[in-house]
Amino acid sequence: MGKIRKFTDLIAWQEAHKLVLSIYKTTSLFPKAEVFGLISQMRRAAVSISSNVAEAFPRRGMKEKNKFLPYCPRIFK
């Protein structure tokens, strides 16, 4: 792997993005009654992971990055 220039180069973000796509695909099969309940919650949670990785990327020190990364599952650390 080459030099990491942007957050999309991070393996953690790539895996989180795959999770988002998987969650959207899976939840599209859920009953329509769940659109404003479980579907919405699962999708927001999945997007939150990749968003936190992306938001932490430009931060300078680990102290600053740690403000965002605790919200990511341990697998992405």
C-alpha cells in the first residue's frame, strides 16, 4: 500500500464503507413498517462509523483523533 493521502485510503474507512453498503442492501429487504425505526437507526449507526474515521483523519495528534475514534468499533482501531 502506498502513502495515505486522504481518508478514503485508510483500510478502516474502506471496511466501514463496505459495512454501510451492506447495511443499506440488507435493510432494503426489511418490512416498510420499519423505515422510521430499525432501518433508520441501523443506517445512521453504520454511516457514523465511516464519518468518525473521516473526521478524525485530518486531526494532528492522537489526543485530538481520540475524540472521534472511541465511537468506532474496536475492529477499526
